[in-house]
Amino acid sequence: MRFFWTLLTVTLFLFNPFVANADGRIFVTNERSNTVSVIDAKSLTIESTIEIGERPRGIGLSPDNTELYVAVSEENKIVVVDPNTLKILREFEAGSDPETFAVHPNGNIYISNEDAAKATVFDPKTGKQIAEIKVGLEPEGVAISPDGKRVIVTSESTNMLHVIKTPENIIENNILVGSRPRSAAFTKSGNIAYATAEISGEVVKVDIVKAKIIQTGSTGDNKSKPKDVIISKDEKTIYVAGGRANKVVVMDANTLEIIKEIPVGKRVWGLAMSGNGEYIFTTNGVSGTVSVIDTGKNEVIKTIKVGEFPWGVVVKDN
Amino acid sequence: MLIKNIRFLLIIVMVVSSNLNAEIIEVDFAYIGHEEHPALLGVKQGIDESNLQGQFLNQKYNLEIISENKIQKHNFTKYIAILTTVKSEELKNLAKKLTDIPIFNLTDESNELRINCITNILHITPSSKMKADALKQWQTKTPDSKANPQSWHYSFKKFAARDLNKRFKKNYKTNMDDYSWAGWAAVKMTSDTVARTKIINAKNMLNYLKTKLSFDGQKGSDMNFRVTGQLRQLVLLVEDNKVIAEAPVRGIAKPPTLESLGILDCSK
């Protein structure tokens, strides 16, 4: 049986016209439709739609890709889905108003509880809460360093990046950034992170060890309200979802100067990259679509209709 | 021996500097007005949120409530800002008395106060002209609509307004209205400035707020003040207890769209 799957994987890999390394799937939460859209990475078409619960937002995979987690905000829970069979496996209470989360290399989930001014840590196997960390108002973005030593939680109405040390789960530093920080991403070394500030229309590059901003860049015109940020594989470029500017802003990772603007759908918030770094998927909330960007050309190669107000996106490569 | 001494000195320096870092900055606000006014609830919400931020930065925010009849004898030197619901002549007199302190006008909508450009009054509440312009824009698009122009509404959800409405209601068991939003915004923009700049002197605060502010009022755009002292902001159009539109109205207002609402200049 295992051999069969391997064979199938290899076959799909060889005949994949679009996403070279991803015979897998792209999962998208639709905030208003209360569903998760499942996109087949090979054909880039909708394969299935899962009824998930009220106001799904954050979405992520377990480190071994065997479980898909969805934050169902209005129902205060995380729903666990089998990303292969697409069956709902279980669910657990995840504190008040879970919005975004990130999965630690050890499998635990760090969640921002937007209306409770805290971050909580859950073991998704047992559904038990392991820790609770008091942070600022409206915590949103969660990022975990690849070595798992540090976690960033952004608090939107307190304008801070809270740097949390693990496994102690205590705040090591608080870094004031521009207004309404929404999202953060670590480099591979875990020493540098990028974060977006929505209202001030900025991206900051932060030395996480020294807790200092080392570069600030503007995402352009005043419509640009940056949300998600992701880093290219070679770490020379960052991609920023431009919100109501309806574009993805490509920036030099060092200078934070704009290299290119890629028009996508309306109110783009979510970004996810394929494992090989060749494709980026964007959620365009108002348009109800996902744009597929080829990072070689920095152009949109396909637009896929999903549910109402797509919010989060994650790529399962295999 | 020398090395030992240097080490010892270094330890002393480190201890002293870490103590300095740990020193708490205390910031005092004064509210002048009725204790039952909804603006005061917003002020309190703002103080709570400022203290939540302050716990990470060693900053503490205090509020004193001063009744209108005690203004004359009160010593105002320690306050970073005054938040008030007093109107017209009383507001002008207050501004004359306290020239170097930011005075946040939370309730008075008169156009005249904006035209006068009184240097230390910051109008959080939109002027009548701003509201009238908002309605006019909306009615150009939908002539039969009898919507009410407001600066805030509890049904407003966009731009994280939903979150602010939710936490206010949780704390005070009542909906956030225009006045409570104004009280909240005044405190929050001041404490944001303290957090970012460490300014704790009222005169410097006034100068910063008037010239360099970039504030997230949970109404979308980045907020700052006009020369008139008026806070630039969008105006909500409310019908049947629901926000039905926002002004500047898209397709009607000319860019820069926020300047299509209200008075832009001082009287000569």
C-alpha cells in the first residue's frame, strides 16, 4: 500500500505541469462561507470543499503533514482534518476567539486569542492547553523560528511584537513597531524577522536577538495595508500582501525597497509558498479568489475562485 | 586588582542602569466633565488599554476626574492632556487658561471652534460641517436615504472596529457611542505617543500630536490633525441602527478624499 502511494506520488510529481514539487493540496479558509476550499496542486482547480464551522481563519499543518488544523474563531475551537482523506478527525477548545496560529517543530500549536489579549499553547494530540502568555491587545500574527526557540506574537492594538522564549513560554522582549502589526516571518537562522504594520503601511526588519528594528520600508501608496509577509527561499526577497491595494508587493529583503508590485484580487491578506519556493498562493478576500504567483517571473499564472472572504492559506506539498 | 576593580565598577554600572530601565514612567490625564457622560467610559477604556501596553514598557497611566466648578483653583501642571466634555465659551476659557496642555474636545461640534484654530484644542469629535458633508455625499448617491452621520457606531465591524466594540461592551455593559469612541481615541493616541517617543511633557506632547501623529483609531485610515485642530477621520452613515456607508463616499469624494469633509482652513 505504501509502495503504491509512493509510486503515485512520484507519478504525479513527474506529470505535474504547474507546481513542480507539490503533488499535494492547497487549503484555504473562507471566513464568510464557513468552509475550507481544497485546491488540487496539480490542476490548480477546486477538488473539494469542507464544511468547517463559523468564521474559519488561521490554518496550518502538523510538522509531518498528517494533520490539518483550522482555527474556527466564532466557535472558539481548532478543528483537526486529515489532509489526505479530508475527513474531520476531531476538534478541541482553543480559548477565546482563536485567530491565527503557528505550529512549533515539536507539534504544539501557538494561538493568538484576539479578544483575550493572550496567546495560548496547545498540544493538538490531547487538545490540552500547555501554557498561556499574556500579550497586548488584539494579538494576531504568530511566527515560530525554524529552530523552535522563539515565537513572535504581534498585538495589533498595542503595536508590538512580543518575543516569547520557548520552552519557558515567557516574554523575552517587546518591540514597538508601526501601527497595527499583523503578521511576522522568521528567516532560517531565526535571528531576523520581518513584520508588517497595517495602518502605518510599513514592513520592518527586526534583529530578534537584540530586539531592534534594523530596517523600515513603506509598502507604497496609502491604500496599501500590508498583512501577510513571507520570505523567498534564498532570503533575498520578501513578499507582502498589500491588502486593499490589491497587490502583492515584492521587496528587497535587505533594503526593503519595492522591486515589483504584482496585481492580484481585491483585499489580499493571506500568503503561502510551495515547499520549493516556486509558487505563492494569495487569498483575495473581497474577490473570493486565490491567485497563484510564479516566483520565477513574479507574475500571476492562475486565479482560482474559492468561497466567500478567503482568509488563510497553507500548502501541503506531498 | 585593577581588573577586579573594573569588574566591580561594571557591576555597579549595570545595576544602576538596570534600575533606571526599570523605573516606571507615570503619566496623568485629567477629565473635566460629568461623571455620567459616556465619554468618560471611553476615557476609562483608553486608560485600561494604555496600562495594558504600559505593563510591557514600564509606563503607568492615571486618570483624575475634575468637576467643572473646581477648574479655577485646580493645579494642572502635572497632566499630559485634558479630556473634556465642556463646550463653547467654557471650552475656550479652558484653552486660554491652560495654553501649553493639549485639550481634547470630545463633544463640541461647532464649526466656529475649528475656524478659530485655537492652538491647544484638539477636536476628536467631527464638526457639524464634516457630518453635513458626509451626508451630502451619501445623498448624491442615494437621494432618498435618511441616514445619520456619526463618528462611531456599535454595529461597525471593519478595520477591527468589531474588536474595540466587543471589548468596550464587555467592560461597560453598554455600546460604544460617538462620545465614548472620542474619549478612547484621545487617551490612546496620547499613550501611543508616550510609548513611542517617551514624551511626558504636555507642551511637547501637544506639538507632537499636531504635527507628527500617525494613529490607528480602528476606523481604517491612519489618523492625524488638520491645522484647525480637527482629527481627520471617516464619518459613518447609520440607518436603522446599522452602518450602511462610510464617507468619504467612494466615487463621489474627490481625492484626497478625507479632505472632502469639513473645514480645512483657519479664518484669516
